[in-house]
Amino acid sequence: MALADIYDALRSKRVYKPEKSHLETCKMIIESAGSHFDPEIIKVFKNIHHYFEDYFINLSGDS
């Protein structure tokens, strides 16, 4: 759940920061393997990250 929360936080525009693209967000998450996220979780994320983008776009109404 933490990975999904971080993905959403990075992709979403906030008053204090602009949103990041899917590619920027994925890069940041993948780079955190072994520090913030278990490397095994990151292996799975690398295979399914496109679903995160699809869900984010569908839920936020952005394109």
C-alpha cells in the first residue's frame, strides 16, 4: 500500500508542489529499492507500473 500511496502523492499536484509524470515517478520509486521499498516489491512494480498509470488517469480524470 505504501508504494501506491507514494505513486499517487508524486503524481498529484499539491499546493506546495507540481505533479510529476509517470516516468519521473517510476524512476524515483525504482531508485528507492532497498531503502524505502523491498527490492522484491520493486521487481513486481517494474512489471505492472503501466497499470498504475492507467488507474491514476481513470480515477483522476486526467489524460
